[in-house]
Amino acid sequence: MYKKILAAVDGSAHGNAVLDSVAELAKLTGGTVHVIHIRPSLVYDAGLATSVVPTEDAAEGQTVVDEALAVLREKGITAEGEVDEGLREDLAAILVERAEALGSDLIAVGPGHYSGISALLHPSVSRGVAKTARVSVLLVHSEG
């Protein structure tokens, strides 16, 4: 059980809590961890032209993954990782699709950190993953 864990990280305290939790699980099960960071993009509609704009550059996304891999490997966990891109409203679907493609048996995510009007404008990634994944989902809470 939980031999192939997909861990979604974003460079925040929530992502760090996800890493701590999956490291402990992987130690217990002898499992491996696949770290994923999705660079979210936003669609801007400027009348005649529509453009898709990433909210961070590629180097920032790779740094998030590299730092997560270093933490896991320092704890003796076999880990690999990737940076993907996607529209903010598609992040949950991307995570579920990658978990299926990788044969993951657990998806670990942090809670959404939107509040107020932002919570209405941006879909909850963790809720979307929990509703659509065909494997177990671990929602990791942090104080961050």
C-alpha cells in the first residue's frame, strides 16, 4: 500500500508539510515519491486578443521541485520530480491524470489557501483532486 506516491508541491509551507508527510509514509511502506509542481497560468482576455500567461517563470518552478527532491533524498527517500504547466482551473485534473499515468496509489496535496473573493474565483485544487481521483488522497494540513 502506498508504494507510488504523487506529492504536489508549490514551495509554500503547505508544500513542505506534504513533503514531511510523504517522506514518513514512504519510509513506512518502502515506497517512492514523485514530486510534481504545476506552474499555473492565467488566461487574459484583452478584447481582440487572448493570451495565456504563466504566473511564475520556468526557473522558479524547477527550483521548487529541486528543493523538494533534495529534502526527500536527504531523508533517504527514492524520489523523482517534474514541473508541468496548466491553467489554474485545470490543476486538479492535471494532478489526477499524472497520478494515473505514473501508476500512483496515493496523491498528497496541501489545502487550498484562497479566502474571501479569491476562494470564489479559483477552484480548490485539493477538493477537485479528492472528488475525481480513483486512488487515495492525502490532504496535509500545515500551520503555514
